[in-house]
Amino acid sequence: MKTHQVHSLEETHAVATAFSKELKAGDVIALHGDLGAGKTAFVQGLAKAMGVTSAVMSPTYTLIQEYSGIMPLTHIDVYRLHSDLDALGMGIEDYLYGDTVTAIEWASKIERLIPEEAWHITLELSDNLEERKITISKGAPE
């Protein structure tokens, strides 16, 4: 498990860039954190490090965004889903067990579907709202 204290968007992107070197095709990244904690910002930094040149936005309403880069990246937001069945109905298993790197915001909503070997990224806001703690672990979150 690795923990980072960041104080800016640029530092969040730097952590994501360093983390990108750990990834391989088929990896799943479960993102955890409150609204505004920096989940999308982390994916933006990850996408840039992976060679994605298009704008990366939260897929809150589209649910799934696919990007081409050094490795394919899929960005999923399950915030609006009500159950695991909703996720299965949209075909999430194709991404959980596919060849793309898959980053899932609000992953705790579909916790039972997340593969055991997934990466878990937890982003926490500090009291001053300027600082964030980013915790990266492999396997079940700590």
C-alpha cells in the first residue's frame, strides 16, 4: 500500500502518472472517495500518462467512456446505478475481464463485482479542502 499527500491538481496528476507505470492490459482500478475528492482528476492524469489526447470528463451520465492511448482505457462511473444487476445489464463484465485498463468511479456501489486482484485508489479530502490523501493498494481495500 502506498499513500501520497497532494496539494494540487498537478500533484494528483503526478501520482497518477507514477501509478500508470504499474498497469498492464486488463487491470481494473476501483476508485473510492466522496464527491469532489478527485476521482476524475486522478483518471485525467492517468489518461494523459497513457497517451490519451482527448478530453477526459466524468462519465456520470454516459456511464462509460473509452479512450485510445498506449493501452486502451475505459472510464466508468457507476454513481447513478442502483444495483449490481444494473451494472451487469450494461455489460460491465466485458470491461472487468477484458483487455482494457478499466477505471471505475464509485466502485463501492458494485463492490461484489470488482475482481479480487483489482487496484484500489482511495482519495480523501482534508479539512482544509486543499490537501488530499491518495492511497493505492492492490487487492481488497484496506
